[in-house]
Amino acid sequence: MSLLKEFLSQVGEGYLLIDKEGRVVFGNDFLIRRGLLKRDFEGKPYYECVNNLTVVSCLAEALSEKSDKLCNFDHEEREYSLYAFVGSDLTVVRFSDITDLRRYERSRREFVANVSHELKTPIAVLKSLLETLYEEEDREEKKAFLEKVLKRVEDMRRLVEDLLILTKLESGEERIKREDINLKMLIDEIFELFESQALETKIDLKNSVEEGFKIKGDWDKLFLLFKNLVDNAIKYNKEGGKVEVKAYKKDGVAVVEVNDTGIGIPKDHLPFIFERFYRVDPSRSREMGGTGLGLSIVKHIALSHGGKVEVESEEGKGSTFRVYLPLE
């Protein structure tokens, strides 16, 4: 028994040993630290020293029926799974923390529901357009409908592409390269992509990053991160507005700011903008071709580099997205 107790004291799960009289003969530190078991448990009935009524009820049922029992319960904002192995002389009870597993399962269900919802509308529109196109005889009308079909297909392609990127980032499957990156050069390349778009709306693109400013990371991933931020800064700007990128060092990290003079984000939306499929103005976002995943991708690329992203914004006055990245 002493060898068993020593072993159970070292494991990363909770273990409780109860004799045939219903008295606790052992409980490891896991249970005490988590507040599931009182410190002075030895020799006392389990119902006097276990600090959770669901657990007490589950154990009472297992012991009275002399059969193994599985149950799940919540305790102090954590979720646990309990399995009681009932023997003739000793009952072994294992406690597993399943909080992260449950969180993952909920996230997966929400993800599937969101994807289904996001794909449902474009597929329905696509079907309607194709049905109309099938009946249409006028060549010019057919061409106009085909252009709409192609736009919807492109929207769906971008959505699937963003979903694949985000899924790999969240799962940790995406390998992050570590290389020296000339940030000014990277931002210059991004600005070149949006040059014609900025000219159309008379938006001034300003790269204020100092020559030779280096960061450490994956060029392709960071290119995507800042491309998404600059894209949003242009899309949600005002005609004649400005988008500026600047960088500086603070407390051993690189801080890169993307500032715009656009429409801003309402205060009550700020805590949610990095969530998947969250849109401040759904109709405007879809109209501009947004998938609702851009900022979530930004967040996860920053996290995968050991960094983070923050936002400051005031409705009607513009936004500042601040990305923190390691210098080494």
C-alpha cells in the first residue's frame, strides 16, 4: 500500500482511496490543491472530507451498488471527470481535469456551426444565380450573371483558404520559421499590393518604419499578418484618409503599429474583434469581401511568434493595432 500511495502522490491526476467501510485512507496533493479534499481526511468518512456534493453523490451510488461509476462535475470554475473503481476491500477513485478538453470540444462545435452558417448563404446565392443563368437567353445578361457567380466562388475560395490557415495556426501544425526580417521592406511590399486600391479612395499610405529595423520571424506569416491589418485599415477608412505603419523597441520586444484615420470600432465591440467570424458591421464586411477571419488569423500568427496584438480605437476617429513581436 505504501508503494501505491507513493506512486499516486507523483501523478498529475487526483486519486482517492476509500476502504470498504467508506473511510478515506489516501488522497493525493492534487485533490487538496484543487480544493476537492480537506487536508485532515485520513480515517474519516468520504462524505465528510470531500468538498463537492456531486462527487459525494456519485461515490455513494458506486459504493452502495458495488459497481464502477463514471461522472463529470464542475468545481471552482474547472471541469472534472471522476471514475470510481470499486473493489471488494478498496475503492480507487481517479479525478481528471477535463477543462481544456471540454473547451476544445465547445470551440470545435462552434467552429463547425460558424462555417456551416458562413457557407450556407453564398451557396444559396450561387444556386439561385446558376438557376437564373440556365433560363436566361440574353448573352449580355448571362455575362452579368456569370460575373456574379465568379465573385461568389472567389468569396468562398478565400473563406476556405482562411479557414485552412487558421486551423493550422490554432492546432500548432503550422511550422514557424525564425529568420531576420527587414520590416521596412516587408511593409513596402504590402503597400505595393494596395497601391491602386489606396489611390481610388485617395488614402495616403505611409511607411514610417526606420531603415534596417529588424524583427525575428516567419516572412510569409508576418506578411499575411500585416497585409490583413493594412487591408482593413484601407477598407474601413474615409476618403482622403491615412494609413501609417511605424515600429519601435520597448522592453526587449518590437512593437509595430498600424494606424488609420478611419471609421473606428465601437467600444462594446473591441473585446470580440479577434474572434472567428466576428464582424462589427456584417453587411459592410461581406460587401467588401471580408471572410470574418482576418483578425483571428492576425492574433494567432502573433501568438505563434511568441507575441500578441492589441487594439485601441474610437468610433469616428480611427484605430491603432499594436503588434508585439520578439526581437530575437
